Amino acid sequence: MQFRERRKVIQVIRTTYDPELKRGRAEVVGKIDKADLQITDKLQKNCDAEELAEVTAWLAQRAADQ
């Protein structure tokens, strides 16, 4: 997972290999509002348990750094 910070949101991005293109393809899985660092329902639906754990760990690290 990658996290791209924009002005008011954090985009959560998944990169998967596309054999047709023979390279990785990035897709935005969901967004997190910077003012309210909560995992949205849409993000929960689009991620599996391992990805959600990674997002949660990233949010915890970000909160600890601030």
C-alpha cells in the first residue's frame, strides 16, 4: 500500500501487476480525511484484512509522529 497526501485527504493506493501491460498498475482504494483520521466504510470494503492492518499501522505511526 502507498499513501499519497493531498491537501485535505490521504489517498490509499494499491499497486498490482498487470501482465497485459507488463508493469504495475496503481488504483486508489479509498481516501482518508486528514481532519478526521478514520478508516471509511468504502476503504474497509475495498481492502482485505492484511491491507487494513497496514493502513491502521500507518495511521498510528502518523499520529505518533505529530
